Amino acid sequence: MRPTRIALAVAALCVVASTAGAEVRWSNEPYAQMLERAKQENKFVFIDFYATWCGPCKRLDKEVYPQASAEKLLNSMIAAKFDAEKDPWKPVANEFRVRAYPTLLVLGPDGKEVGRYIGYLPTDEFVEVIGGYAAGKSQLEMLEAQLTKNPNDFDLLVNTGIVHADAGRDKMAMPMFEKALTLDPNDERKRQDEIYYSMGEACYGAKNYKDARTYYSRVVADFPNSEYYNDSMRRLAGTEFKLGNADAAVATYWKITEPHQDDAGALNGFAWFCAQRKIGLDQALPVALKAVELSERDPGILDTLAEVYYARGEYDDAIKIGREALASDPDDPYFKEQVEKFKKAKEEADQAMR
């Protein structure tokens, strides 16, 4: 099943402006409408993902947003404040993997993320960082400029390390994470799970799978209630596969799937994982079939079932299910390509038997 963005037709987001008397024109549009307006008006979007209990979030409201320089910057954009822990904002926060507050996000006019900053910024630095994103400066460039000024800033170290980790620059990321761990050895900032997960990501991106496994395993062992737990398990399954341990890969992924037998999405994720790697296919097939029925034959989940059949070499079944998925949208180029892929595999298999 192809990855999809969360539906943009989120219910109206009634954003409340700061009570500190700021003149920022906070958007109260539905999320999808806000993105559409950004596209039409060629404007950047600023979103403050906050939580009601978050002290730094309240400081932004009180100390930064009322300032003329911040007001001018935000009013040149489309600005909104989303309570990331409550509906209908929570799904949007999940889409952007918001895990700490405040997360200050800048989107381009096309709706794609330009940069983000996690934590409080004084007014001058807020304008420099957020304005820099909107002016085309890269997130990494802005973070490193801030880090040069504040080399022992815990959040800056973590956030800059994450950007390097996402790009697979483990040699750049790891010293930052290690320094951050020394600055907060008792996890008072409650970000050690994120740090170890990001260390795993840095190593995984650099194809250092043994070390990646170590860091993902640390999250799994020490932070069973972490929001990074499931992602760490999925990555751990992936590292086991990369290290040639197919059975361990399947077993690891199944651990986070088994408790969700009535969740079509969870079952689909397991089946897709197996199909793409051609492992655990005897287990994946009944799981995929169940996911299809639970989803009432959703075309994306039908596609996963077709991929399982394809991985098993059962091309007639793959073609049949692929055509059913295509029937839901006959003009969809992806489903068309899938059916052609399955048909070509069958032709090649038939020719090999002659």
C-alpha cells in the first residue's frame, strides 16, 4: 500500500489567539482551506504546535508574539496555533510527527515542510530562525547558526543532530547526541528515548545496521511506553532483515502487530513489510486477507494482498486482486502499473516453464 498523507479535510480548526494582546492574525480556517489559501496567495505557513501545560509555549504567547517584529513576520505568512494533544488538531500533529512542545513549523506555499524548531526562542532569535526558513535558508543552516552561538544548548544539540540523522550523516549527528546525553544524564528533559531513536536513525541511514540495532533496542528495552517504541520496533525489524535475520525480522514486526488483530492498518503494515522483503509470506497471507475484509476491501489494502501473492509467485491471484484495486479508480497510474507488473511476472514465469 502506498504511503498517503493524512486527509486534509480536517474539521474546522478554531484557533484561539494569544491572550497577551498580540496583533498576530491567527488563522481560524479549516486546515485544508488554510493550505489552499497559502498556495493561491503564494504564502508560507507558520504553525505553533503547543500543549496547554507547556511552559515554553506560554512564554511564546506572553513574551514573543506580542512583539512588533514577531507580529510583522507572522502576519506576512499564514499563522495558526494548534493544540497538538486535542482533536481536531491532533491528527495534523501526528502527520508531522510532532513529539515535543512547542514545535514551530514552517511550510512552503506548496504545503511541504521547510523547517521546524522545537522549544522556546527569544524574540530576536525567533524572527531570525522562522524568518530564515521563510526566506529560503535551510533548517540545518539556521540550527547550526544558533548552535554556534549556544554550543551547550541541549535542545539545539538534539534538534541539529536529528536533521543530520535524517540525512544519514551519522558522523555529524552522533557527537551532538552524545553531548546532549552528557548534559542531561538523568533524562530530566524527557528526550532520551528520542535521542536513542535518532541515533538509530543516523546509523541506519549510514547503513551501520549493527549499531542501529543497538540504539533501537535501547528504546525498546528502556522506554516501553515511549511514543518511539513502535517506530523503534519497526526499525529494529528492518535492521534484522538488513543483517540477514529474516525470522527475527518477522517476529519483531509481529510483536507490535499481534495485539491489534482487529486493526486493518496494523495488519496491512505487517503484510506489506513481509511482501516487500519476500519473508514470512505464509504468515503474511492470512494477515493480508483479514486486513482486506476488515477494511471492506479498501483498494490500498487490496494492493498489499496483491503484493503478497506476487511475492509468493501466485501471479494469477495477484492479477485478480490488482484488477479489483484498479477498478476502484481505473485512471490511477499506480494501480495500472501494478497490474502490468503482475502480468509481466506471470508471462516470464510461463516462458520459463516452456
